[in-house]
Amino acid sequence: MHIRLRSTLVTAVVMAVGASLTAAAAPADSETPEQAYRRNLDAHEPTPLTREEAAQHKESSIFLAAAKNDQLSEHDTDELLSSGYWIGYPVGSTTEETTVDAEAETMTTTTTVENFASAGPAKSTSATTALAATGCKSRGTTHWLWAADKRKFAYFQVNQRFCFNGKRVTSYGTPNVNHKVYDWAAVLGWSWEGLDRSGSKGPEYYRWNGDSHGGLRTWRRGDFQYSPIHVDLGAVHRYPWVRIYERGDGSAKVKTGM
């Protein structure tokens, strides 16, 4: 996990963000504070809270824990709470890692859930399936990002197709890179900033089993930015990466992280 805070702070301005959403979610006269909190959260709208109020709700408590683990400053934490834009803060990710064993003719997929609000280890589950014997395959994975209420707000996906003859990689295609920031998260200030070239490599052959074309590796790293324009906060970045290693016997290993 990497976080980069811009040194240049964005000056707060008075503006109507998501006016149509606000109008659609007008509060009822008899609405309680808890109902107002839940209504705003369900509508993906900014939900302003004090620190005392934040400690009373599960979702905002998760944000506070994640901000503490990220070593977010007291100023930036308070800015996100008072503006309500804490709801878009990244607090976790879900990744899949695939390992293909050509000799055993199996493929094992391990799903890992990382909670940035917890100091404990990430939780993983694995599933193994039979591997079909063919000469061409596409390997890859999707890295999901989620916010304080565990709604997914973005994903980064990479797939690489290759062909093999049992000893070496014979050909390969162009990496297929997909990404998305969901509309509700974009309104809050999330954006896709493009591929981070410092974390990208290939596709290129690498030596495996004594053959210079024995394996193929493809690395890609994306850059997502959270920067609410009317909050006095430096931009928060997340850099999910995917690394794919494919070998001439049809085996493969896909790694992902942040």
C-alpha cells in the first residue's frame, strides 16, 4: 500500500456538489440523526460528522481506524469528517492470485481481503480447479478497492494472453488493461490517473527452464487519486499492481498488491 499526499493544499470553495442528488434525498421533517446519517450514506452523499459522532457509527469508525493506520494527519482527518467526504476514503482491497500447475493439471485461485483499518493480517481463501490442456491461455486478475462501508468504488484489471508448446512461450498478445471508477465515487473526488510507468514492464520473455523464451512476464501498475476539490486536503493515491508470469509448460503465476 502506498499513499502520497500532495504538499499543495486545495483551497476550500463554496459550491453545490451533486445538487440533483441532494434534492432527491431531501430529509423528512421527523427524521432522526441516525436516519439522516443512513440516508446520506445509502445515497453515496457526503455525510458530515464530528469526531464524537464518527465514533458512534460502524462505517465512520472504520474510516477513523484506517486513517490512523495510514498516519493521516489530524487536520486531514478532521477535514474529511467535517466535509462528509470520509465516505470515499479507501479502507481496503480485494485481490485474486492465480497459480497454475501444469504437471498436476490444476489451477489454484487465492482471494485475499485486506482491511486497511486493521493491523492484523489479510484474510485469504483458496479454491483449486482442474486445468484444461490447451496451447493458448489468458491469465490475469482484478484488484478491487472499497470504501468505509465496504462498497467497491474502483477496480484495476490486467489480462495477458500467451501460447506455449510445452517447453517455451511461442507467442503472446497485447496486455488487456481495464479500470473503472464508479460514478458515485467520481462525484466524491476519485479519478483514474493512468498507468504508473515506474511499475510497468513487458510483456517480455524471460529465461525459464534454460530457454530464453521459456517464460513471459507482464507487469502493470495503476494510479487512482482521491482529491475532493472543496476540501483542504492533499490528494490520496492508491497504486494497485498486477504481475503475470507465464511459462512454456502452460503453468502461470499471477500476483497483485498495492
